[in-house]
Amino acid sequence: MPRTVPLICTLVLVLAGCGPTNFKSFCEHSAGAICRAVFRCNADQARMSWTNIQDCTIALSQRVDCGQPEAATCTIDGEASSRCIDDLDNMVCARTFVVPTSCELHCANRSM
């Protein structure tokens, strides 16, 4: 039965929603989800600004300053961040970009 425990633990983690739990990681993951949506919805226009999704993600992460020191100390709910990233990945292509309300996350606390 030793093999059952890791499988059960993995299943529990998947079902629990293992999204990023600090703002820096969430910022980077959500930038990737936004870029995936941009390339999915209008790849030709996206390629006018970026070579690929990875280039877009890096540029967007830098533009919104995901690396700022405060971002690493901000703790957020992993389930909520997972829901936001899922919503970004499942966005319907439209003429205007509207951030899903699930992405309105705030720091739960700041570590010292």
C-alpha cells in the first residue's frame, strides 16, 4: 500500500486547486494565461509585438513588475489564484479584454 499514499496525496492536491500562493508567482502565471489568450484570439496581431507566448509572458511580467520585492512577500489564496488562471485560460475572444472578477485577489498577509 505504500504506492497508494502518494497517489491519494496527488489527487487531493489536484482537487484542492494548487494555484500560486504568492503574488509574484501569481503575477507570472496570470501573465502567461493572458498571453495564451492573446495568441489564441488574434495570433497574427500578437506576433506583431512578440515572437511567441513565452516572449509575451516575459514582457508582460516585466511591464507589470512581477519581480518587485513586495510581490514575493504577499500571500494569496492558492485556490483563488488557480480559479483566476483557469478563467483567464477559458476567456472568450472579444474585441475588448475584461479581467475576470475571479482575478481581483488581495494579499492575505505579508511575511516579514
